Amino acid sequence: TFRFLTFAERLSNVNIDVIHRIDRTGSYEEEVETHFSEGLTKWRDLNLTEHFTTFMKEVANKSQSFNMLVFHQKFIVETLKTHL
């Protein structure tokens, strides 16, 4: 038979194990694309100016992962300044 449960009773029946529900597998993956790389991919088809295509050729292979982006940060910023 159905028995109506109060909100407090329903809350007391909830059992959530927060520690075991956290997914840490992808948080430090090197193969995850950066927002910068995703932006370059998006604008590759939208912006066909000479400056952007040159910038894209110089920077695309240096910004595929977060580690690469941080490592080549100074080069990418200087290249961006050149093509602005």
C-alpha cells in the first residue's frame, strides 16, 4: 500500500555518496582541447583574411592541448599581437 511521505522523510531516505561520485578521470587529460583551440577551429571557416590564416598556420599546432598552450604562451601572444 502507498503511504504518503513528508518532505523530511523523503530527504532522510536519500543516500548520496559524494566522494565516490566525483569523476576525476578526465580532469587532467592532456588530449582535451582548449577553448582557444576550439575557437580557432570555429573561426577557421568564418575568417578567411590573410592575417588570420597566417596566424592560424603559425599557432594551430602549438595550442592543441592545455599543456602545449601554456608552454607556447609567449609565442602565441606575440604572434597574435603581430596579426592584430
